[in-house]
Amino acid sequence: MKPVILVLGGVSPALKERLSESFEAVFYNDLEQPAAYLEQEGGRFSGLFTNAGVAAPDEIVDQLPNLQVISSIGVGFEKFNQDKLQPRKIRLSCTPDVLTDCVADLAMALVLDCGRRLSAGDRYVRAGHWGQQPFALGRQVSHKTLGILGMGRIGLAIAKRAEAFNMTVVYHNRQQRTDCAYEYKDSVASLAQAADYLVVAVTGGPATENLVDAKALEALGPDGYLINISRGTVVDEPALVTALQRGTIAGAGLDVYVHEPQVPDALKSLENVVLLPHIGSATQETRQAMANLAFDNLQHFYAQGEVLTPVPWAVYDD
């Protein structure tokens, strides 16, 4: 018999077909009365297929008493309730590595956009201002200092790209890396003070909430730019708005926000910020690779009893 899995969130037609072929898959979004259905049938499900945005809401997990594994599309896992899943020894997997290059590419794109004012230039041309009024000068990117907050897989990939622009790379981590030749800064504020462009590449969750605060933005200074491709919660959003309005920092490039998809109107009104709709991994190639790995995690669990890429806190010694 095929394993019975519940699929949360939207999936592509191709992935839906693939899941249906290998598992007895029930798609939550297709259920007319999902809560009533799970109350009756929840005991049949041993697997959950989801994504980092939807995660695994407590009320759904509670209706799946025999849940053994959750496979999530995405690198983030801060929305999953560790206190709910760990006591039941539920395996949880995510999809690291396969999105590293695309997210790093986007980080550098935002660095270039902020410094060279690419989006502003596009608006300037479309509005017919060229030849009518001068276009303000941007800032150089090459030979500047790039500060990276979070020197993990993505941070290292960003650093490699920055080197190609002849940038000096400095970083701050919870712990200094012994396998990394870049200069280490012992605080977020000291990193910001050293950086012309400060890229946020840490994981989300309570441990990193408001890690970039008003003090760090003050240290970044009026010639500095903040780039956030991690999670909106890492940056104190009201403090960032104030810093952009007052010229405390030169500008920002944001792919993430605290309450997605809602973006503060104050940010939308500013010309010194580039706003993207959380598209760090949004390429056809990367999204396909993420879906493939999430699928493979489920298959491997049902064949071997473990997932291929587990979340660190969801590894158990049975």
C-alpha cells in the first residue's frame, strides 16, 4: 500500500501528479471541509508535504496522530513548532544547498541595484525624465567593503561573488569560522561600521529577531546600504523605516519583510529602497530542484526510515 500523505499549500501540476503516483496524496487545498475531514481521517496520514511559508500549523499537526515525517520545500524552518514536533519524534526535512546560488545571485543583484540605482534609473527613463532633469549619481560597488551577517552556505556564496567585484569581505557569525579567511567582526554593530554594503544572510526565528537594530543601522551610517535576503524579522523594520527616512543610512534592498506579503506603506513611499516580493529562490531551475529534493526526502524516509536533509533539531536516536 502507498503511504498516505497530506499536502499543504499549492504545488505545480507536475509535482501534484508525481506525488499522486508515488503516494496516496490528499491535497488540503482541494478539501471542501478540511477540518472535518481530518477529524475523521487524520489517523491515516503518516506524512506531510509542505513549504517553509505554510509550515505545519499546530491545529493540523494535532489532527494527525500518526504523523512521522514532514518534508518542506524551502531552506527556512523557523515557522515549524519545535516544541510540538520534537516530543513526537517527527522527522522534519528542508531543502538546503539547492537554492544557495540563486539567493546569493539575488543578494549581489540588490547590492548592484542599490549602489548603481538601477531600479531608480528604470523609473527615471520610463517617466520621460531623461534629457529633462539630471539623474542623481550612484555609488561604486567594486573595491568597497561588503559585510556579511551570517557566514553559512549562502553567506560564503555571496562572499565568493563579492570577490569577483574586488570587494573586501568582512563578516559576523555566532562563532568565528576556522575555515574562513575573511576578517571576523565580533558584533553586528562593528560589522555594520566596517561595511559599505551590509548583507543579512542569517536564519530567522527568535534567536535572530531584530538582530539588526537601530544601533546597527546607526553604525552602518549615511553612506551605507542594508541588503536583506534572509528573513524580515531579523531587521527591526520600524527602525529601518526611520533610518531610511532620516538618511541615517543611504538606502536598502529588501527581498523579505516582517508580515509578508504586506509591505509597510512607509517603505513603498521611499525612493532609496528597492523592494522585491521574496524571490530569492524564484527561478525555474531552483524551484524544480527544491521540489525534487523535498520529494526525494519523503521517498527516502519511507524506504530507509530517515530523510536526506533533516532539520538539525529533528534528528533522533531511536
